[in-house]
Amino acid sequence: MLRRLLIGLILGVIVGGLAAAALVAGLHMPLFAADTGGTVLAYLAAAVTGVLTGLVAGKPIWASGAKIEAGLKAFFGALIAAGLMFALRRWGNVQAPDIAFLMPGADPDLVHKALIGEVPALALPAVAAVLGGFFELDNTGTDKDEAKGDASKSKKRVADDKANGKAQKRVAEDDDAEPESAAPVAPKRAKR
């Protein structure tokens, strides 16, 4: 379980880091500034990060039979990520560490004075890490249980069956076989 949690946290940090890199390097937005519509962009970026995390964390979308589950995780991931971003911006009044060296072209004074919820390079990986850990923990044990179930279904057993007075062996499936009816017993002939 701890291994799954760590995998989810690492996967979330990677997804959130890539989303933050797209904002910082691609859109040249080192901060979610409130005066330039940064608040709306912060929630949109968190929602997109939540969708991406929902698609890859836990049972990923490319896994067998995971399309519906990944779609649901993506939808609720967007909602939860926006809620986490709200909580981070509202109650996460922690001074951001000086990471201006990660954001070329950003004003170091603004980055140094910003809170964690205002810096995409910190906020998005944090939100995605929480979601990734949650989705991985939610998926705990399903792969092992399915593997055990498939192995037990494929095992065969040999059973003794006495039909017509002769001991015969037959092979039957453990779980999936329908109960077989015994071979009809021929009536004994009367001695003359």
C-alpha cells in the first residue's frame, strides 16, 4: 500500500510538473497574478491537471477495460483539483520558496513575495500529487486479486466418478464448470 502511495505521489508530481512547465515556458506565466485573470487560469490549469492525473494514475486509460474508470477519474479529478486549488489559494498562506531560477524571464522579486498557491511550478505538482496518491490508493489490490482469480479458474482437478460400477476419472473445471449430470446408470439385468 505504501508502494502504491509513493508511485501515485511521484506520478502526480510528474504530471503536475509537466503542466506547470507548459504554463511557465509555453505561456510565459510564472505566476497566477490576480490582476491579469490569473485566478481563473489557476482553476482551469488545476482542472486540466486533474484530468490528466485521472487519466494516468491508478488504472491508466490504456489498461485493459479501464476506459470508463479513467473517464470517471478524469471528471472527478478535475472537480477535486479545482477544489484543492481553491483550498491552497484560500488557506495556503505560506511564502513560496525562492524558485526564480526555475522560471527564466520571471521577476525574482515577484516570485519571492508570492504565496504557494500563486506559483504554478509549486501549486500544480502539489495538487496533482494529492490526486495521484488518492487514485493509486483507490486502485490497491485489484491487479493481484484479478491475477489470483484467473489462476484459480484455470486450475483443473481430477475427480473420481463411479458410473456403471467402474471407477473412471474425469477432469472438471473448478469454478466455471456447470454441474455435470452423472452418466445414466443402466438397469441391472435379472439373472435367469
